[in-house]
Amino acid sequence: MSSSITDEAISRITAKVADEFGGESSAIVRRDSYRGFRVLVITPDGRDDSPSDRRRRLADALVGEDVAHVEVLTRAEAAIVGADDDAASEDERHLPLWPESLLRGQDEIIHLNLPSRSDESLEPPVVATFYSLRGGVGRSTALAHTAISLARSMRVLCIDMDLEAPGLAALLDVEDEVLEGAGVVSLLLAGEMAGEITSVDEHVIPVGQSGNLYLLPAGTPNADYARKLAQLEPAAWYREAVNPLRDLMRAVRTMRLRPDVVLIDSRTGISPLSAPLLFDVADIAVVTMFPHPQARVGTAALTRALLGARSNRRDATDTDFTPEPRFLISPVPGLSSPELKKHFEDRSVEWVREWLAPARDDQGEKVFDDVEELVHVVGYSEEVAASDYVGESTLSAYEPIAGWIAGFVGERPGERRDDEPDIDVSAKSGLLDELRFSTGTAEAQSDEDFEQTFLTTDIVERAMRSDVPLVLGRKGTGKTALFRRLAQRNDSVVVTSPPGLVTYRPWMPEAESYRAIGDELARLERDWRAAWPLLIGIALKLRAPQLPGARWVDTTDVAYETTSEAAYSNLQLVKDLRTLLGHPDAALLGVEWLREVDAALGESILLLFDGLDTGFGLETADLERRQKGIGGLLSFLMSHGDGLVSIDFKLMLREDIWRLVSVANKSHFYGREVRLAWAYQADYLRVALKQSLRSERFAEYVHAALGRPGLDLRRTAVEYWPEALVYDAWTLLVGERVSGGKTAFTYNWVWSRLSDANENHSPRALLQLFNEAVQVERRLQRSNPYERSVLRPRALVESLDEVSEQAITALREEFRELEPLFVALENVGRTPFDAIDLDVEGAVENLAREVGLLGVDIGTRDDVERYRVPELYRKALGMGRRGQA
């Protein structure tokens, strides 16, 4: 209803009241929270009619008006009940009670201010309310397990506010220690009577021996407890000056034990107290449910009510926060079956996504994208069901819930934990200016950048060994960086090279060279095994002209005999190969030539082959030629490589090409190949840290925070740092947690977001993420200085979209044959999706799986029921989560 219509209606109603009760009466008219108006009429004292008669008269006078409630009081009666103009004009729409909260949830668009979208952690204690609309879903059990898990690293207070059915003390095995007259019910009633709650310390019970876990029980359920409980009126607290619940929470925040986290066990259903526990005092609302259709409508209404809530916590701009919604799905039977788990998980995620759809930020953008991070499934456990108390052995299933909560815990004002030193904000801009991340390919890096960023790991060291002829890996895993490092050695000879590194050997074969050589082989009806020993012989002669030449041709007929390597050209290479191949026994003679060269070397030489994936070209005919060419090289190595004494081989090859190449006896390479895969998270983190440590200011900061006698981190390569130190330095760089997700630790967030569908990780994607994050941090730092880490976690989150775009662009450039799949995925528009929805050729589908664009979500490799697209590629393809438009 618009303001003008409201004003007109109020004037009309006021006139009708004056006609009925006289000019000395006053009318207070206000909007009802749900519909129409509430009308309070205050008349002079001395009336002899009853209040009910007056109400009937007023109702009759207002027939035709949209009136929800009427009341007529004398001035004396109004004074007694506290009805005055101020109270009557108060807007009740935002009260944290069930009717008002459920009404707010009906809005089509609901604007939120979530703690997880703030750069700052919440000042302790963080309050998490565990709630379930229905019983029997393991709410209290989940709270108890979460409490024990959190208490390993922080101080936790549990509060039993399931006042009608208290049981948390028994679950935590301290029921015998609850004192008569102590607990929440007594505190709340005392707050109502005295107008304040001064202390709760004497009501708190320690749990276990850790010194970190405590319980504020509901009380001892007896006759006196029931009497006190009956006197509590939670709905009235929010219409009166005294609010015992808020007083209780204030007392908790100032208690001696100073909890980091408060976990509240709430009553089920639409009970009077559960509403403010969810909508007012909670920072996080853990909604526990089983995804049965019976729970869908009610939990949907609850969720939307949460979206419209304004908690008693405010941000730095004094704006009320919205409680963070999280969903625990429990207890799900049969989790030993992946299909059944997926069924319940998918149903829950789709419901939650639907319920959260109205949520918008202050820019009008949708708030919740990664709904999976807000949902956790816990299976039915006989051990949990049969146990009288919570034990350590059953904690793991509930640890993601602890992660949700711990991600929001910050420091108290003026308090800093030893392992999280502040950044000097005044010097931070200079530090950010020094941070540089080399995001290009290894061949595009300057020599200085390459030397500063090359990271040696155990698997890299093994790949560099001369007895390992085959190095496999996805694009971006470091094959060419390894090649470049080996090419710098005096004992290496480059035979083929990526185009960007032709400065090493300007004559290196390119796509046109391979086409010309392939055409000549076809004309002579020979395969690529005949060409490779000749190409190798030329490379060796150009490096060391004193070595024996090809005896079946005159030295004046081949340019490599009379031309320096620096002057030798690609065209001369093709002409020389044609000349050498002209002899009918060129294949045999080429092998003999290599044997002569091998005998004449007198020292070990490593032959390097890289750039074969794109070097042949990208057209269909080029790819077919590549298969034959690489197959011929592998066949040659298998037949003759081991017979050479001084010559070793090192072939860098993409894994998908290796799988597709048709060559007999691939087992020849088993045990002699290395797959460059970043399987160890700590090594992956070292990639970003090594480049960050090029900043002198960051290196000084890390050393000051983490260095110790005998370990100068400014002069110790990150490759040699202990793993624990790597994680500590990572936290200094980008913070410990991304607020609110199951993968709350920043290193887990990065590890999961940058993984392809085969669980492979590309250092290039990691560096692209950090390069973007530095730009984001520079922008944010100007308006909102941040001192917890060099880069705030939100900078990573905001950079992922751009990294996804770059990852898809790289796939499109390298695998043109995948283009029909890209189109198909954009049309599908969601992930995961049924395999039957993918209308592409089987070869394209198989390639997508090989390169990590598609992963099997349900089914087997040979019988796929459902596919998923990893986060690394999903956003750039414009694909929503399943059920999300």
C-alpha cells in the first residue's frame, strides 16, 4: 500500500472514530504486520460500558475498512496496560517472532547482509543455533559432536534451550552435576523479575578434561522447574523494555571463561523461544532435517524467514547481519551406497537452492551460488544411536559443521593470537606492489622469472633422471618448465621444442616442417620411424660438427654439414631430410649413423623432445599426422633407444596423446615413465609461496612471523621448508579460512576449486588465481583496509570467475575437437546432468573425460549415468548447479 493511500485511509478511519466516540477521544492507527490496520481508541475516563461493548461499537463503525484488530480503552486503562502513542506506532514487522518472521519470508526478493560476505571475522563468541522443525533428526547429537570437535582448538559453551525437553546435559555426561535451581530457566525468570541478568558463571558446568568445553544447562526438570517455565513469555520480551534473552546473551559474552563459540540447542517446531534463538541471537542457524516431503514446506518457510531476519549482531557500518543458514541432513540411511547418498544429497541441495532463491545482496545480485557448501549429509550410525554419550570415535562425520562455525571466529578487540600476526596496513600497498605471479607458459617467461619460480619437488627430481625417457602430464602441469630446465644443461641436446622456445634452436621443426616431412614419407611409402633417427642425427651434428656424418650422402649435398646451428633454417632442415630419405635404405642407415655418433661421443648426452602436442598443428589432418609421428618416435625408442650407450632420451608428452597413440609394446615404458601430477597439496601451495617470496617485504614478514634461530626463511628455499611451515606461511599470505563453507580452510578451498574432473591440479591456474587476487586486493584495500593477511580470502573468491574463463579459453585453443561439447554443455546449463542429455560423439565425450572437463558423478566409467563439470570450468561455461537456472 502506497504512502498516500495509507494517509487517506488513516484520515478516514480517524474521522469515523470521532463520529462514534466524540472529539475528546483519540485514535492511534498503524499498519498491521500482516494486513490492513490496527486501531486503538483512547477515550476519557468515567465510561460505564464494557471494553467488549466498545470494541463491537468500533468494529461496526469501521465496517468496510481493512481492519485487522480494534481496541477501545479509557485513559486509565491505557496507562495500566502501557498502551500509548509510542508503543502503538512501533513497526512490529521486524520482530524476531514466528508470525513476523514467516511473513517477511514471503517477500519475492529479500536483501541480506551475511557475515560470510564481510571481510572481517565475527567478534567472539560466535553463536550457532541448532534447530529442527521436527524431532528425531539428531539435532542435539550433532550439536554435541560439533562442540567436542571445536573444543580441540577453542573455548566452547553449549546452552540447552530446549526448555520443554532438556537433554544436553545427559548427552554430554554431566547430568548429575546440574544443581537445583541453576540453569537457563532460572536465569530467564530472574531476568524478568529483576530486569537484568548479571552473571551466568555459577550456572556453567565444565565438560570433560580439556578445559575448553562447558555447558549452561536448562535446569533440573522438576515441579519448581515446570512452574518457572510456565511463567516465561518469550513473545512479550520483544514488546517490553526488559528482554531476558538478550540480557542472558550479554552476560554470556562477558562471562569469565570468555567462550569463542556458543552453541544453542533449540526446541523443535514453532515454539515461542525458538524464533528469537534463530532470528535474533544466532550468527549461524544450523537447520537439521531429513529430506522427506513432510519436511519440505515447513522448512522452506523457515529458511525464507531466516533470510528476512535481522540479528542482534551488526557490521562495521552498524547494519544488522542476517543469520547464516546452514543445513544438516540427518540421519540418512544406507550411506554405504553412493547412489543413495547422492539421491538424498541432490534432493536436499535442490530444495535448499529453491528456498534460498529470493536472497539478494545490496547490488541486487543472487547471494547463494555454491549451495553444496551449505549442506552436509550425515548417515545413520548404529554406534551413535546406541551410545549413551558422545565419543571421539564418531566425531569425523560432524567435523564439516565445526568447520562452518570456526570459519566465522575472529579475535576479541585488542587480542591477537600468536600464530596470526597483523599486517602493517600502512606498508601493505608497497607489499602488494611487489607481489608478482608469472602466469604465462614456461616458454614465455624471462630467464630471471624462470629461475626465480622453478619449483623442484620429489616428482620433478625423478622426472629429470636420465633413466626416465617418458614424462607425461596435463597441460599446465610443468612439462615445458622441466624441459626448459633440462635444456639449460650442457649435456642436453634439443631435438624438438615448443614454438616459444625456438631461440634455443631456431631450426626446430614447426607445423609446416612436419607437414612437408609427412608428405615426403607418404610419397616414399615410409613411416615416421625412418625420419626420427635422421632428425636426431642432424640435431647432434649441429651441436657438435666433429661427430660423424651420414656416409650415404655427399657433405656438399646437406646444409647441416656446412652451416652453423645459429644460421641453420627450418627450410634447410626439410631439404636435408628429403636428401637423406632419398636412399632406399635410409631407415637402416639412420640407425647405423646414430650408433656411430653414440660411439664417438665419449660422454652422456640427453636428447630432449617437447612441443609435440601442438607442434604438428591443430587441423584434423595435423592431428592425424601427430598420431603417426609420435607413434613412430615411440617405436624407434623402443627398438633402438636401449642399445645406445651415451645417448639417453627424454620425451615430454601430454597424457591424452600418450593414451591415444597406437604403438605396440607400450609396456616397454612401464616403470620408466613419470606423470607430472600435483598430488600433494603442500607442494601445490609452495608454487604460490615461491613466487610470493620474491617480494622482499613479504619474505621479511614471513621470517619475522615464522623464522627461528638456525632457520632464516629469507635464505632458505621453500622447497626445503617443513610442511607445517608451508601451511603457516600460506595463512600469512591469504588467511586461514573462507567464511562459511565445508572447505573453509583457504588451502582446501583452492585445492577443490582448481581441481579438474580427474582431480588434477595445474600450477598455472593457481598462479592465475593469485595474479587476479592481487588486483582485487589492491582495489579493496583502498576502501576497506585489511590486516589479517596480505590477501583477504574474499579476493580469492572474487578471482575465480576470471580463472575459469582462462581455463576454458586454454581448452578451446588446445582441443578444437571439443567445440561441439562446449556448445552442448552451455545448452545443458547445469551440473551435474544426466549423461543422456549429452548429445555429442563418443570420441569427443571420451576426450572430455581424458582432459578433466567431464567427470563421472554417478555410474562407472563404462556405464555413466550422470556427469559433472568441475568448478574450474563450470562458471565460464555459464552452467548453474543442478536445479539452478
